[in-house]
Amino acid sequence: MPMYKWNVLGEYNPKKDVVSLILESRGIKDVRTFLKTPSLNESFNGFSADFKNSLVKAKELIFEAMENEIPILIFGDYDSDGINAAAILYNFFRREKKYEKIYRFIPNRFEHSYGLSKKAIDESLEEIKKQEAGNDGKGNKKDRKEKSEKSEKSDKVLFITVDVGITADKEVAYIKKLGHSVILTDHHQKPDKVPDADVIVWNDDVCGSEISWILSKVLGSKSREGVAYAAVATVTDLLPLLGFNRVVVKRGLEVLNSNPPLGYKKLLEAAGIKDIEITTYELGWVIGPRLNASGRLQSSEDSFRLLTETDEKVLEELAQNLNSKNIERQEKTLEMYDMASEIDENNLPKIIFSSDEKYHEGIIGLVSAKLTQRYYRPSVVISLSGDYGKGSVRSIPGINIIEVLRKFEDLFVDLGGHPMAGGFTIEKKKIPEMKKKVSDYVEKNFGDEVFNPVLNIDLEIPSEVISVDLLNEIEKMKPFGMGNEQPVFLSRGLGVVSCDVIGKDGNHLRLKLYDGEKYQRAVFFGGKRFEKDFEIGGRLDLVYSLNKNEYNGNTYVDMVVKDYRKV
């Protein structure tokens, strides 16, 4: 296990309830409001006036386009956030507004690269032209109403970008030059020069799907499915589950557990999940990877259709296909990770680089994430093809990786991302120069302390306070996720009573511990390799979270081991 530095955030006070102590130590000033969860309207009121005004301008432009029967193109992205964002608006126009001139385009990462590109713009416009002419592009005439006089007067298209576009200055200018309008909705980090779109709806506190969902509500949507789509994207895009994000995920989980979108229901069933409570775990580790798998290996077409089709048999087939693609994706990830992780752990650089022509472009982000998780270093993984390399980057707290890369922006063909993750295209011949400059910058500007992992612990508590009642109180803090993590505790001097190997593959440990007053149950997932440290009669300081375990009609509380030290 990594040698974590333990950072205890709060101080235990037996006269105060544990949940209040946790939230106060996390900087939550109004504990009662946090636990009550404000309404969506109350949360929306916290947004800036600029954001609200941009939504009003977007609404006006959209209604004007609809009144004049102008084609509307939803231009998305091939990841979970981009797919959900596009589906939210597409379903609104198609199902609720019954607007026939609604189109969508999701780029293929292998053909169009990321975001808006001239090739993607041209292809999307060509597809609209074919469909507007009543031809599906395969020579088959469609049964469509004759074009109205209004639409014949103009070949104009209204582009609505979702989850992309804030860095696409030249591409937006190209769209405008062709005579079209652009509503740009995005949440990625703004560059110094933003595109000259007709309207920019931008907010970096939320994800692209949340912006799409908010826009749909401003336009008059009554659908409950949209908030479920936005919840999935919020979790998969690793946004902090505080404020508006927390409310969206909580409301989205209510929908997913009561009347889920049929596509998501079929996807969960294909993954073997049925008749259980859907939590943020299922959003981030079951739905998200399967939505992303399609776009990583081929195209995101099946994922988009899963969220927009209505035929149950079609949805079952799509869900099974996405599940199979995810298995293939997992195999390729492990194969590439084995190649990329051949690193001298005794001489780790402050930023890891790995490039190879064998790397699959759609998997490099996952490999980068695994490298960063294992070595606690920013990592850059580059897939080489021809004269270019496609790179994916992951970072650690304290290093804003997109800010670092933008200091050398002239070396990249394109570049975008967040403080913790990014992606780029670069000419192969420039990779050595980029690697040296970025490595030198990180080496010079970030001290060794940044690269020592810290394990934040909410409270040090006597283990005798652990109970089902305490766990029920803690569960009022849900949904857990980034920014609102499941509480972590420290208890000292626990005696080891028993240690048993468990699990189908024999990789986990079941522990029985004694604190001097009562026995406690603990489980250590992946702990088999540390079995020798848990000698009967030995004593431990234990860092853990709490989990409810229901068995044979009884409810138990398990301490889930995060870290430990022998004493």
C-alpha cells in the first residue's frame, strides 16, 4: 500500500453528533440545509447573473429558429458527459416539442478528433442537407413533408454545442462564415480568447449535461429523465458533489431508483444489476464505463441510441452490445497498462510519459489514470500514428495539468481539459521537445511534498461509538462522491482477534477486532497480500469507512479498511 500521510480533519467531541462534526470540519457552515438538501430552484438561484442571462439569450435564439423552421443541430462529444448532454436536448426537441428539424452529431474520436473540427462541421452539415432533401444518404427517399416556404428561404442551421466548443475559436468562426448561428454550451476551462459565438452558455462549476438539462428546463421541459442523465454525467465527469451538483445527483438517483430511463434500466440489467438500490457507485463504475466503451473502441453511436431510442427490444440489444464492448475495453486497458507501467519505482520522475504505436487511442486516458493512481504522479500517455500523437493526461491534487501544458501551447495541434485531466494532439517530431519542457517545468516548480499522497481522515473516534444508528446518520450525507466523500475514520489500538481469507479469488480479508469493550467486524478488500501484518493478538491503528452489511435478516456494520499501522 502507498505510505500515506494521515491528515485528521476534525476533532471528536462526544457531546456533539458525529455527522455535524464531519460536515463542519469539511467547511459546511449550514449543516441543517446540507442534510435537508435544497430544492433545485433554490440551488439554481446561486448561479451568476451572467449564466442566467446567457440561458435567456439561448432560449430566445432557439425559439426564433423553431418559429422559422430552421434546422437545429446538437453537436456533442463521445464521452459520457457529451453523450448524455446531447441526448437530453435531442429528446426534448424530438419528444416534447415534436420538432422535426432536430439533428445531432457526435464526433468519432478516430475520424474527427475531439470537439468541433472543420471535418466534423462539414460532415454534419452535409448530413443535414441530405436529410432536409428527403434522402437518408443511402439513396432511399424518406416520407417527409415538403419543405415549408419559411425553410426554403434559408439554408441556415443553428448549432448548439454541448460539452465542447469553448476553445474552438477558429471552428466557430468557420461556422459563422458559412452563415450559420452558434449557441456554445460548455464547462471546460476558458482560454484567453473565447469563440465569437452568438451565445455562450458557460459554467465551470457544473458539467456539460447539467448545462443541457438546465437549458431544457428553461425551454420548458417537463421530462424527469433529463435529471437522471445529468446525474450520471456529473458523477462520471468527477465533479464535486456539493451545491447544485449534489442536488442534481440526489434527484437523479431518485428517478433511477423509481422510474429509470428504459435505456439505463436495460444497461444495468445487462451488467447483472437488478433489484438493488442504485447509488453513485453504479453511475460511476457500471453505467459510465459502458457508455464510454463504445466511443473508446469504435464510435459512440450505440451509446447515444441507448439514450434516445424507445423500442425495448432495440434497447436490450444495444445494452448487451455495450456490455460486451466494455469487457473488450477492460482487456485492452490491462494489456496497455502492463506495457506502460514498466517504470523504475526507485527513480520515479515527477511526471510520467509513455508513448507507443501499439497504444489504442481510445484507451490511453484509462491507462493514464491507472498510472497516476499507482505512482501518484501526473502521467501522459500518447498513442502514436503516422506523423501525429494523441495524448491523454491525468494529474494529482496540487498540479493543474492543463495550466502547465498551456504554457507550451504552441507545441500542440490542439489542447483542452481540466485541472486534473487533459487531452491533446501533437506532431510526433515535437514530442521530445514537449516532454523535456513539461518535465523541466514540473521538476522546477513543484516540490517533493506535492508527490506524497495524503489520506484525509474526517475524525479519530473510539471504535465503541460504531453502531447501526451511527451509520444511518452518516447515510443522510449521501450521495457520496468527489467533494462529498464517504466519511473516513481513525481508531487506535485495536486488537486482532481473527483474520480469515475470503472472496471467490481469495484476495480479501475478514477481520475480527477488539477495542477493550466490544468486538468489531472489518473487511480489507485486496488485503490478502498483507495478511502477515494481522497476527492474532497484534494491535493496529486503523483507518476505515463504514458499510452496512445485511445477512440472514440481521444488520451489521463493517469497518472497510483504507489503511493501517501496526503498533
